[in-house]
Amino acid sequence: MQESFILFYILLFVVAFLYASVGHGGASGYLALMAIFAVSPAIMKPTALLLNLFVSSTSFIQFYRGGHFKWKLFWPFALASIPLSFIGGMMAIESSIYKKILGVLLLIPVIRFFFFKNTDPKDFKSANIPLSLLVGGMIGLLSGMIGIGGGIILSPVLLLLKWADQKQTAAISAAFIFVNSVAGLGGQLIKGFEFNNHMVAYVAVAFTGGICGAYFGALKFPQTILKNVLACVLALAAYKLLFTHA
């Protein structure tokens, strides 16, 4: 039992490190770990959102200092996502449905880490505000419902639409994750949930990993091996959620 706790915390540090290094809060990774270690969905959602607050804020500060944050790209997504993330946080989803949706969402970073390693656009396009509002609202609702910050969905959208480069995407995603996590937690508080005794330890480990990851990410630290390891962890969690009864 003690060995499993130690392994969990090691993996939690690695997840926070990697996600912060690319501007993410890491909720999908935290949820994957909690799924593998059979944590209850009632605890998974608020815990992941809480961890997101600490890691995404750390990541945002680093990328903001590097001059990568673009307010004009960020605000339409945030404007639509914040209220809908709050509403999503108040929604109660049946456990089996929650696990299936989460399992599908975990496949997004797996695909990105394995098959889209170099996604910096060569030429940029101007952002479309109505489309940004629509995408932000959809991601916000899903984020609040499942307990993710939405960065794993927003990041590939920004890159595929050629609205931002990798560093700009990281900065925008970090800010987006933070505001969505705040809104989602607000919805959770209205609905009512109890803080788990292990949350303080989770936050301490994730926060430490996030600080390290954001720092080295800003220095273009090579991440290929860590990304492949994390992709394997996410794939395992997705399989467990989608194809087993755990």
C-alpha cells in the first residue's frame, strides 16, 4: 500500500512537470492517475480542478514573463468559457458516463504527444472572434462537467487554426485553464463537495512539479521522453476507463 502511494506521488510530480512545461494545468493527467489508482469520480473532479489552479498559474507566470501571452486571443475564449464552466461544475454526471467521457478526452493528448510532435504553424492567420466564443463556450461547459481546465482541447485548436505558435498557445492555455478551473470549482462549491484529506499533499507535489516544469519549459527543455511516458500513462488510463469496470 505504501509503495502505491509513493508511485502515485512520483507520477503526479512528472505529470505536473510535463504539463506545466507546455502551459497546461495537467488535469487530464491527474485524472488519469486517479483513474488508474481507483479514486472515486466524486473526488477526482474537484481535486483535478484544485491542482489546476496551482500548476496553471505557475506556468502562466513563466510564459507571461517570456512575452508569449496574447490578450486579444485569450479574452473571447475566456468570456464564453467562464460562465459555462461554472454551470458545468454544478452538473452531476453518473459515474459510468463520467468515466467514458473522460476516457475519450484522455485520448486527445495521447494522439498529440505521439503523432503531432512538431505543430508550430509556418504562417499565421487572424483569429475569428465568433468562432473563439463558440469554441470557448463548448470547452468551458465540458471542462466544468469533467474537471479539466480545457487546455488539452484549446491547444490543438489554436495550433491547427494557425492563430498562435507553441509558446503563445502555452501562455493562453495556462490562463484559460486557470479561469476555467476557478469557475468549475465555484460550481462544485455551490453543488457541495468535501475536501479530501490527501488534497494538501497532492497540491504540494503538483505545485513543485509545476514550478520545475514551467521553468524548464521556458528554457526549451527537451521533453520527448517525458511526453512519451505520459502518453503511455494516459493511454493506460483511457483503456481502463473505456473498457473495464474499474
